[in-house]
Amino acid sequence: MNEAQLKRYRHRELILMLTLVSLGIFVLIQLLSQALPSCEGFLFSFSFSVPTFVYLTLGTYYAKRRGLERGIVAVGMFALSALGMLLLGMLFFFSLS
């Protein structure tokens, strides 16, 4: 593999790993919001901001540490996490109805 292919693979690996972590946090908070009906609205909105915080802090930190471009990692994680949160959020929202 040449250097460009190796960097592309490392970008993908980091983006997928951090996206799975942020979506896991999202699902856990969603399940917690289902279990605690007293603060359901707060936890539902909180579940969208926590993964955003995770991929903006951890994503840029690990990209800088591994010598990767932080913008590519941040945009890739935002796109995958936003799509995942949208689909999972709709699933949890419709399961409430």
C-alpha cells in the first residue's frame, strides 16, 4: 500500500470506531430515557448532544495523535453519527407512540 491508501484506511478505521462509540452512547441514553419517565424529555435531547461532544473531542484528539486530518475525521463522524442518530431516534420516537 502506498502512503495515500494507508492514510485513507486509517481515517476510515478511526471514523468507524468513534462512530460506533458515539452511537452506543446514544442508544444507552435513549434506553435510560425510556426507563426513567420523569426526565424523559431532558434525556431525549441530551442523547443527541453527548455523541456530538464525543466525536468533536475524541475524534479531533485521536486524529491529531495519529497524524490524520482532523477535518476529514470530524465530517465523516458527523455524517455517520447524524444518520445513525436520525434512524435510531426515529425508532425510539415511534416506539413511544
